[in-house]
Amino acid sequence: MGNIVAVVGRPNVGKSTLFNRLTGTRQAIVDELAGVTRDRLYGKAFWNGVEFSVIDTGGYATNSDDIFEEEIRKQVLIAIEEADIIVFVVDVLTGITDYDEGVAEILRRSNKEVIVVVNKVDNNERLAESNYFYALGLENLFPISSINGSGTGDFLDKLVELFPKASEDEEDLLNIPRFTIVGRPNAGKSSIVNAFIGEERNIVTPISGTTRDSIYTRYNKFGHDFFLVDTAGLRKKTKVHEDLEFYSVMRAIRAIENSDVCLMMIDATRGMEGQDQKIFHLIQRNKKGVVVLVNKWDLIEKDTHTTKKFEEEIRESMAPYTDFPIIFTSALTKQRIHKSIEKAQEVFENKKRKIATSVLNETILPLIDKFPPPAIKGKFIKIKYVTQLPTPSPTFAFFCNLPQYIKEPYKRFLENKIRERWNFNGVQVQVVIRKK
């Protein structure tokens, strides 16, 4: 199951600084001016062997006199509904404000785990002042300094401890593939889910730890057995624009993280759009298998070159990762519906593929001898050994004498050579270089 952490708090308490520290990036813009974060930021973080997603819910409108009622309350409610854990950031310098008390009241009524992070605690005097925030009535409180990292270790230890654990029933079902249909709201997800399942659905299994509307439907017919993660028919936030986008992103993240293979739907009548690229990169970042379904293909006027041209446009927009299947479907006429399932099953098997170390070295090392890494500063790079790592997605470690001199173009060369000899279609292949 994917673990999602939402960072909430009023403007200028240091949410973006904390986001950057947790994700190890500088993705969020940090400024003393309140309200700088306007886009919803999503990143991956690791601690003690646990991977989780972090969402910065910054970017509240500050021009409204009733800022809490109008914007912040909506964001906090969405974060509470979607995330596994809420990190509530407050500022030790300003103390408890009316807004802090309002958010704390909502969090106390929720059934979600909450951690209060008292930020900007970088000396002993402020450490004592952080205890005042227990007045918010929330149990887990950690004084930290996002800017220098003080106190973040204890906070992260508690964070990963609070993540929901998989039950025995869930663990028994982990070997069954989980296919998720993702895409823009108007791409035809609901129609294709109905085409897959119809009225003959076998077993509907709501697995605990997911959101209320995410249902795992057991599809067990025509020789296939998998869970279809049904994200269609979600409750709509009507006449709301900014938080509708945020709500959709959180739903997409949840659906993708709970899947093995994503069936990404594109509307053939609209073609590739920026939102499609964002969803595709989200799938990539989570290292999930992907099958692209171009839906509503029955509505397109076609000639002998239409399919090839459309496919080239999709691969060009997703470059440099182009080794994934594209299927042209119609949910209405059920055109190539079964082929979509067969291809998703194939991608799932590709994702699990393990190559023996002896076979890897016998195949790849002679190719490296023919096309070795370019020498840098007069130093020759010698790759001596390669092995596949025991990771959920295919990852290959190449051991050499000077790993720091191997650049991205040569890594892509190694990846392409692996793909040429073994079928990893629809799966992201990672190449890591290590010191021998």
C-alpha cells in the first residue's frame, strides 16, 4: 500500500522548507513572503527503509478577509480525507493563532493520525516554548527546525511507525496483480471499468487502508485473475476549481501507489495533453508498469497512417522512456478490451522478471567491451560486473572502478542493451553504477 503524508498549516510556517528536507530536493520555492507556494507539490521520501509520498498543501489565497473559511479549510478537509498521516506545521515564533486552533479542532474530530510539528525551534529557549502547543489537544508533538534539520530524526521515526500496517488478509492477496485505470476525468475511465466488469463482477473486496471510494474488484474470468482498482465514479467537488485539481491529484497518487500496472487512458478526440504527461511521469516516479490505452478510437476518422502517427506523437511526448505498449480501444464498442487485459498481465510478468547474474554478465559484458564508457580526463573506466538487485521493479547494478565518470547517456545505452535482450516492455528499468 502506498503511504501518503499531507503537510498542512497556515502560510509562512515553513511547510515548503520541511517538504524540501523530507524529499531531499529543492522542488518547493522558499521565501519569507507568505503564500509563495501556489502549485500542489508531490514528492517521494525514504526513512528507515520505508518509502512514502509527501504532499505540500501550501498555496492558500491570502487576499480574502475570511481566509480560513474560504480556502484553507477546503484544503485541510481534502488532506484529512485522502492522506494516511497529517503533519500539522505550526510556528514557535508566533505561538498558537486562531487559525491553528481551528485546524486543530478539525484534526481532533478526524480519525486520521496527526503529528504536530513545531517549526523554527533552533535553540533551548524556543524548545521550552514549543510545549505550549500541547494546548492544541493533539498528542504527537515534535519540535524541529526545518532549515537545519534539528529534531527531524525523532519526528520521522514516529511518522513511519504510524503508517497503517497490512493485515494478514491483505498480505495473502499481494501476489494477485493490481491494475489501476488512471487518466483525465473525461478520458472514459468509468466506461472502460464498466466494460471490463459489467454485471458479471465476481467478488468485490474493499481492502482496509484505502480511501472510501477506492474499491478492489476481483476479476476472475477468461483465464485472468487480478484486482481492478476502481477509481471511477468518484465524488465530485462541484464548482470548485483549485481544490478540485488538488483533490484529483491526491486521488491519482493514491490509485497509482496501490497498483502494480497502470492502464493510462488518453482521449483520442483530444490527443496528448499536458495533464497526460503529468500522470505518466507520476507513474514513472512510482516505478509502476504502464499500458497506454487510447480510448474513443471509434470516433476518429482514420486512414492508413493515423495509428502510426498517433503512436509516434505519444512516444515523442513521453521520451526518453518509450518502451511501453499502446493499445487503441473503445470502451463503448469494447474494441480491444481483452487485449488491454492481456497486455497488462504481460507487463506485470515483465515487472517481476529476474535475470540470473551469470546470464547477465555473459551477455552484457562483451557488449560493454565493444562499446566501453568514454574515457574522461585520461582515465579509462572498466565495468567489471553486473547483477540485478532484489527490488520490486527491475534494477541493475553495474560495478566499475570510476562510477562518478559514467554519465546519463551511457546509462541509457546500458538500459537499451538490456531491453534489446530481455522483455521489459511497459516497465521502468533502473541502471545504477557502483564502486567495485
